[in-house]
Amino acid sequence: NQRVKNKVAVITGAGSGIGRAAAMKLAEHGAKIVLVDLLDERSEKTRQAIRDAGGEAIFADTDVSDPARVEQAMQEAAKQFGGIDILFANAGVNGTLAPIQHLEPEDWDRTLGVNLKGTFLSVKYALPHMTARGGSIVITSSINGNRKFTGFGMSAYSASKAGQVAFAKMAALELAHHRIRVNAICPGAIETNIGQNTHPTPEVNDIKIPVIYPEGNQPLERRAGHPNQVADLVLFLASDESSHITGTTVYIDGAESLL
Ligand code: NAD
């Protein structure tokens, strides 16, 4: 039973972690996949894995904070597959972690540029290829910035993630008449490669205060979540099974944010 059969899905940050898991899952359920990520052999591996499993996928190397490149990537998607039905705006970085007085304006701009502006650009440039057919947009926010505020030194990250939820709600209302649904997901700690895009400064240790459970020790499973668990939620929100769900925020964190 293929739940997104013949839909065209653009996935940003598709080379790794949650994006990769979602790309594999949506492909398994019949979607044609456009992998959007920075140029990296990991995206090629994802593309190959989808093709090996009998699916269709192309790769558009793109920095999501670059408007011209994002516009081009969406055009490539539409040219290859005839339009866009599903956008998973998921690319993101933790960026520089520092107390506010040590956080440089350019660090702030970079984190907001990828996470928040990147989301806006992905939606903006996907829309010309979506409005005629309707569809589903899923945005990866985080519990950090919405329900949990113990990501020490993550003020820029948290602001970007809160911004994504607000943006998703505005977009849901604005795009309803095109039959485009927009939802945000808020994962807790998930086992991915995001640590590679995390740059703690020494000063961040000054603001760490003890927490009840160590990071990632969520109540339900006592471990970080798996990207596949998030991909199951993305598949549901991308498919017609969630046809009456828009403008909402779904927490997927094993109750981590309730601690
Ligand atoms: P990841 O690092 O494994 O994957 C992120 C992908 O985004 C990478 O392939 C990376 O190359 C890509 N990317 C980074 N900057 C980019 C840019 N400028 N343009 C295009 N692609 C870019 O991390 P992940 O954990 O899978 O992260 C996916 C999303 O999930 C992010 O938005 C992150 O904030 C969010 N998230 C992650 C966690 C977690 O614990 N891992 C928790 C909550 C939210």
C-alpha cells in the first residue's frame, strides 16, 4: 500500500538524518524524490539507495539560504517531474552555541539564514509549482524554541525554530485556498549527524545548569529518537491520510519536552 504514490516530494537536508530517512520512506511509498542538500557524497548515497530500491530520485545541490539556488532547485524539480506535491523543509543547523553576549551577529545570521530564511525560501520558490495541484508542506522545527528551553547557548537556534512554527501557521492560513496544507513538526533529540553542524564555544559551559535527565534521556524510551520514527510522521503529514490537518504543530519527542 503506497501512501504517496506518484507524488513529487522535494526534501531539503535530504543527505543525512531526518531528511534522509524521510526521503527513503516517501520513496518506498511511491513518491518521486528531489533531494536538496549541500554538495556531499551522502546525498549521492541517498539517491543511489532510492534507485537501488526501484524508486526515482534526483539531487539538486543547494544552499537553502541562497535564494537564486533555491529557485533553481524548485525549477529543476518541476522540470523533471512536472510539478511539486510535497515539500519537506527540513534542512537545518545548530550553528554556533554561545551565551548571548558572546554570540556574534554573523553567527546569528547564519543560523537564522539556514533554518528560518531557508524555510521561507523553500516554500516561496516551491509554491509556483504547487498552487495548481494542492499539496502538503511539512516544516522541521524543534522542541527547542517551542516547549523546551534547555539547549544552552542555543538562543539563535531556538529563535529560528520558534519562527518556523509561526511561519507554518501563517502559511497554513494563506495557502488553504490553494488546498495546500502546512504543518510543523517538533522533534526532541534524534540520533543524526547534526553534531557536525554544532559549534559550541568554551563560554557555553558558563551557562549550563543541571537538568533532571541528561540530554537525550527521554522518558518514553530512555534514548534519542530514531530518524525513522520522525519519517513515519512526515509520511502521515505528507499523505492524504492527514487531509484535514493544517496549521498544527506535532511534537515527536517521547515526552522529553514535558520534563
Ligand atoms: P543532519 O545534520 O543529520 O542533517 C541535516 C542536513 O541538512 C545535512 O545533510 C546538511 O548537509 C543539510 N544542510 C545543512 N545546511 C544546509 C544548507 N545551508 N543548505 C542545504 N542543506 C543544508 O541533522 P538532522 O538532525 O537530520 O536535522 C534535520 C532537521 O531536524 C534540522 O532542521 C534540525 O534543526 C531538526 N531537528 C533535529 C533534532 C535532532 O536532535 N537531531 C531535534 C530537533 C530538530
